[in-house]
Amino acid sequence: AQINDHHMIIKILGSAAGGGFPQWNCNCSNCADVRNGAPGFTARTQSSLAVSRDGKDWVLLNASPDLRKQINDTPELGAQSSGGLRNSPIKAAVLTNGDVDHISGLINLREMEPLAVYGSDRVLTVLAQNSIFNVLNSEKVVRRELKLGEPTKLSGTEAMLGITVEAFPVPGKVALYLEDASKGADFGTVEGDTIGLKITDTETGKYFFYVPGCADLDAPLARRLEGAALVFFDGTLFDDNEMIDAGLSAKTGKRMGHISMSGPEGSIAAFEKLGVARKVYVHINNSNPVLNENSDARKEAEAAGWSIGYDGMEIRI
């Protein structure tokens, strides 16, 4: 039998939440420290991953406003010197929600380059209703619906990419800019506003999960993630009240649709019994003390087996 030593390559392009780290207008202690080059602090761009089966054709998982910088910082994603006058290794983008920090990067991909954009019906509707996304010429950029719970084999505009994606609903919230207070306490949130992704190498069957936004690790989600080899998970806040305590916002993490790391209802506790081999936090807010490598919060997360994601981090499975 042929021995298959083939690996799926996963790169964190951006590990911060919306606004990045430092955030342009933020003078919180974390942002001030990273701006001043304090030891133990590393700047981060906004939330996105890239995945490839062969190191040549790549799929973006979310398209952050920082995508142009992320492409320039990742030689595998830029135009290749061996290619034609215009070329791009980025063949598809998969969107997990309609958050500004996950969709606005698509505008960077507007130079008549063939591309497939995948999203839930809810997210594709957001793109369709916002005319700025028409800069992605529909003759070149196809939009494909990800049906929840149905494995979808990704393809670019031409070739199959050897990667299967299954989108599934996770507890979350409609994007802040789409909130409708007239719809009651949940602001008009419906299934498909926030999804997680199971990404499978079609050839080897190896898979990982990407859940950058999640309000609660409920029983269905816990069952789904149990025993996984690798999970990238929402690391927005360490403590539900941290933005209030820091004077940055009047909103709790839960109000923003994000579970916190710490506490009896936090993700560190929730993952304890799930037997996930490798756990990586992404989508980390600038207020989160784990961004300080010397903090107690950082030590607590790492002692529980978590890695704190950083830009450029690469994992192969």
C-alpha cells in the first residue's frame, strides 16, 4: 500500500478580533504596550485563516480588512513569479458570518481574478444587499451557498481543491451593524448568522474545526468537537466583563455574541472534557490579557492546553 505522508497546511493570517491589535484608536494598556514595543506583546491583524492541500491552491477562511497586508506577509498567497501576468493562488473564500471584520477583505480581491465565495444564505444576502461588493465582478467571482449540515466539496471557478467544508450553526448573534432592536432581545438573530466550519482533507479524511465566533458551547457543539485533532476557537475575551471593566465598552462578551475563556461557563472549562488534541485561540480582542505573554491569564490558558494563536502560525495535519 502507498504510504501517504500528505498534510493539509493551515496558516493563521490574522489572530485578532475586529479592530486588530493594536486597534487604531485604542489606548488601553494592551494597545499602548504593543505600540511601544513592550516585551511580551506581539501585534496582530484581524481574524482569518488560510488552508491548502498542496501548498499551491489556497482557500481563505474569512476575508479580513487586513487581507492585503496578510497576502503580502504570506508569500504563498501572492501572485507567483512562475505564473502569468495576472495570477493568484487564492481560489476560494469561505465566510463564517457577516461581521465587517470577516467580509470586508473581499474588496481586496477585486481585480478581475477568478474566485469562488462561499457563505450561508444569510451572509450571501448581506453581500447581495451591499452594492460595494459588486466590485467583485460576477463574471469572474462566483458566490455559492453553503447549506448548513451538508458537506460541500470546494472548487475554485475551475478545479476542485481537495477540501470539503461542512458548515454548521453555532450559538451566536447577528452582526452588530445588522442588529434590529425591534426584533426583541436577540436583535433578529437567526440560524446561519454565525456558523462553524469542519474542514476535511478529501483525500486523507483528516479534519479540523474553525469556530472564530461563538456565544456558548452548547451540547450539540460540544458533541461535534469531541475528540477532534485540532480546533481553532473564539478567543475574543478572557472575562465576560473585561471591556466594561477596562472602560472600553458598555457591552459584555455575551451581548456581543462571544463566549469568554475564563469562568465556570467559559471555553477553558467547557473544553476540559472534550479530549481535543490541539486547541488554538483566534479572534482575540485587544482587551484580552492573554495578549500579554507574561500575564496570569496567559499562563492559565496555556496550562489548560491552549495555544494563543498568532499571525503566521502554521499547523499541518
